[in-house]
Amino acid sequence: KAAFVAMAVAFAGGSFLMSAVHTSFFLILQEMGRAAALAALAGAVIGPMQVAARLIEMFIGERVSSSIVGVISSTTLLLGLACLVAGLWFDGELIVIVFAVSFGIGQGLNFIARAILPARLYGTEGYGALTGKLATVRLFAMAGAPVSTAMVLSHAGIGMTFTFLMLVAALSVAASWALVVIEKNANASAMAASPG
């Protein structure tokens, strides 16, 4: 089904990016000419931003559809990467800290979207089997991310690495928007089928 494919691409893309960035972050910053201490500082920012994103979603989640949460998640991951790319031209620590804020928000919301969206689109019946299949795709993406990113970084350089990661991020954003359309159509069909 289209919904399963879109979720698999969106979730796997997000997991790929998180795995790739976390495992290669020191190398990426080194290739950018940044100090290792900056990587530690950015890492310290990402964690609290994940928690903050989850708290915000907890308070406004009733008013925002689960697919929109997925779009915000994939978009903030993309924006975080874009900040790292901008760091190739802009000196200073701020651009890397902005990356950490955006990427941390994306991570926090990603976990929420992965938990809620399958139930919203398919219902709770068979939820375990469905999320198990999606998790399998995600785990393959997570496992392949560090190796593939390190290979691109060592053989093609930082520019091609960022191009590679941005393409994955863009694909995840596109799949997330597809889920918005799918959820909207599913809700419309449910309303049309309901009596009265």
C-alpha cells in the first residue's frame, strides 16, 4: 500500500540521517575545520531539544495531525543539515548550535510520528505486526548509514557527503508530505462513510 511505502521511506530516511550524523559527526566537523569540542557542545544541545519537542507535542498534539508532526520532524532534520552545509561558508559556533537545535527537534518528533502514525492510518488492529515491518526497514537503514556515510566522506569528500545526506533528507520530507495527503484522504473517506 502507498501508506506503508511512504511511512517506510519517511521513517527509514529519518533513522538513516540520525544514525549517519551521530556516528560521523566528529569526522564531519573535522572535515569542516571545526574543533572537536564543538561536536561535544552540539551533542549536549541535541538531547534537551528532543525532550522539548516531545513536551511541546504533548501539549499541542491534539490540534495537529500525526502526519503533520512527521512533516515537521523530517523538515527540521533537513534544516539542521542545511545549517551544517552553511557552516562550510560561515565561521563561528552559532551555525552548528542552530543545527543541533533543529536536528534535536527533528529527532524528538520523529520518535512520536513513528509511534502514532501507523495507528492513525491503519488502526490498532495489527499494529504490532505493522510497526515490526516498518522497524525492519528502519534498522537496515540505520545499520547502513554509518558505513555508507564514512565511505562517501573518505572517498568523495565533505561536499559529496552533504549532497548525499541532503538527498536522503529531501526524500524523507517528500514521503512525509505524501503521508499528509494519505491521512487527509483517509479521514475524508471515514467521514463520508459514517452515518449522518
